[in-house]
Amino acid sequence: MNTQKLNINHLVDEAKFTPFHWGVLIWCLMIIIFDGYDLVIYGVVLPILMQEWALSAVQAGLLASTALFGMMFGAMSFGTLSDKLGRKKTIMICIAIFSGFTFLGAFASSPTEFGILRFLAGLGIGGVMPNVVALMTEYAPKRIRSTLVAIMFSGYAIGGMASALLGAWLVPDYGWKIMFYLASIPLFVLPLIWKFLPESLMFLTKKGDTEKARAIVRKIAPQQVLHDDTVLVLNEATIGDDAPLRALFQQGRMFSTLMFWAAFFMCLLMVYALGSWLPKLMIQAGYSLGASLMFLFALNIGGMVGAIGGGVLADKFHLKPVLTIMFTVGAIALILLGFNSPQAVLYLLIGVAGAATIGSQILLYTFVAQFYPTAVRSTGMGWASGIGRIGAIVGPVLTGALLTLELPHQMNFLAIAIPGVIAAIAIFLVNLKASVDGKTLAASSASNAVGQEKATQ
């Protein structure tokens, strides 16, 4: 009996960019914009909350860290859950959590209540990220995969800028609570997301949901002929990957998993250290507050350019050399920021630093998503992101402690540059042979070939 086997991974890798892909990109981008809005909202209302609740700088900092702790636990738990429950359902749960609890923040009557609600919202903010990246990665054609994920991830910057602009426009007239009321909008969009956002094709195939999988195949590749006896298969060996967390350390992945964790920790340490303290560092260097805030804007613009540009380069070469070079160049740029330079040069150096921190953070997610097989993809990203959140918490605290030491200006930037060097080394040491593109893929492809021979005999 002849049985036709259709390899889903190869189908997606070689697919043309269709309206279906546009739909996945737009919905994932929208979700990330919502996520970015909810993450930045606290910084927008912070000055008013400090005044209204008589908060000290330390108390305000602790309130800020509650969401980061939530993001850490959310990334780890929901990343793992998604590999069992499915990407789509987990994404919707996370949206309901971060949107609902951010909305409830408007009704908090004390800093303690507000902090608890921010922690709970952080669970959803952190949890949605690895799952949206996994979904976009699994549907993007291989030749433009890194670029598409980077474009999607730019939604964080869009959401953050939208939060800041809406805050400047609405808060003076309507008060800080209006920002949290607006955060409920994603709750009303959930029915549309349920209708239009597809479940992961790899997940459907693995779970044996043939009808839904076939419907998606027809949208991805309308020219593909599906017979009644066509069997959808994956080219990834899933033996030993049934326990996703343990699988991160099996099949030669342990060392690379630890290197990814180190890179995430160091990268997010730099992102949050610069995001929190760059204006203060530049003021100490003798620049005005206005100029210092423009430097922060340049940092974020550099991050967007670095993410998309790095994604394009990664699709031509590979994420490993691109990230290694970006981290190295970023560390050099940060060291040079400690020296007096013309203002145009400073903007360039800060833009490069933004590309190497914010941009590299986005590309790191893409690298992790492409490294692990489908069965453990969200778990791998969730745990890497969770470890990175520890760096996000440590970064601002460590930089603040450095500033209290009143070290020379050059030493402060040197200290922030060191994690960039460590991240570059960590990425350089990642073993690509343990990835989906290495030995695992070769072994599973051979296995599929043998299986196909038996099926046709």
C-alpha cells in the first residue's frame, strides 16, 4: 500500500509568503504591541503615583520590579505550558491575564495592592512573549524567518512609544487611571484573536489534529495536492523530548542551553541598565536633561534598526556570527561612550549600543526558537527569557550601586560593556550541531527516509 507523506517542516521552510503569512505576522505584531504597552505603562504614570502615594525612590523601584518578577515566572511557566496546551490557547490566557490585571491596576487603593496586580500582570506579559515568537517562527518561511520575527518584535517599541505618547496626551486631562482603562482593549479583541490566529501547525500535526492541520496546509501552499491517504509528518526526532524541561539538557543541548541562559542574562542586564540609567549617566557626564532624554530615544531607535537589520543579515548568513559580532561591537561602543566625543558621534555610539542590546535581545529569541525542536521550543525560550529577567532585575540595581560609588565616567560604561563581551563569548560557544539544523535534523531526516521506504513497500 502506497502512503504519501508530507513533511510539514519542509513545506513551511520552502513556502512562498502568502496572505496567510501576512495574517500571522499582523496578529502576532498586534499582540506584541499590546504587551509592550502594558510593560511601559508603569514608567508613564510613575511620577504621579510617587506624588499621590508619597513613594520614595526605593519604593517606586520595588514597585517596578514586581512586574519584572512576574515576567520571569510567567516566561518560565507559560513557555512550558504551551508545549503541552498549544501556542494559541496559551497566548490567549496570557493576554487575558496581562490585560485584565493591568486594567484592575486602576482600582488599586495602595502601593501593596498595585504591586500585587503588577506582579500578576507581569505573568502574562512575560508568558506571551516566548509563545508569540514560537508561533511566528513556526510559520515563517526559512529564507526570511529571522527578518519576520524581528519585524514582529518591533511591536514592543511601538507599544512602548504608544504608551508614552498617549500618556503625554491623556494623563494631564484625565489622570493616570485612563492609561489602565485603555489596557482593557485587548480583552475585547480576544474573540477576533480566537477566530483569526491559527494554532501552530507543528503542534496540530504532533497531536494528530489532521483536519485543522490540513486546512492550514491548504492556506500555506494552495498548490499542494492532499490525497485522502496523505500523512502529515515532522522531520524532528521527538524521542526524549516528551518532558520539555529535561529535553533542554538532552541530545547534546546542555552546554548550549547554559550558553543561551548566560547570553540572555547579560543582554537583558545591559538593556535594563541602559534603559533605566542612561539619562542619569549622561547628565553626570555634563549633558543637559533634554539631551540625555534624546540619547534614550536614540538608544531605542538603534534597537529597532539593529533588530530588523540583524534579522536581514541573519537570513543571509546565520544568527550565531551576527549576534557574536553585534555583542562585540556593542561592547566597544559602550566603552567609547565613556570618552568625550562630538555629539554626532555620541548619537552614533548610542545607536550602536541600542542595536547591540535591544536589537540583540530580539535576535536572541529568534536564535533560541530556531535552535530547539518544536516539542520543546516554547520551553526553551521561556526558560531563557526567565533567566534573562533575573538580569533585567539585577541590571538597574547594579548600575545604581555603581553610581553611588562615584567612579569615573569611563568606569561606569566599562562596567556595562563587560556583560556584552560575556554574551558574545557565550553565543560564540553555542554548538550548532546540537540544534534542529544540525545532528538532530540529519538523524530525523534519515529516520523519515527509512520510514517512507517501509511505507511504500
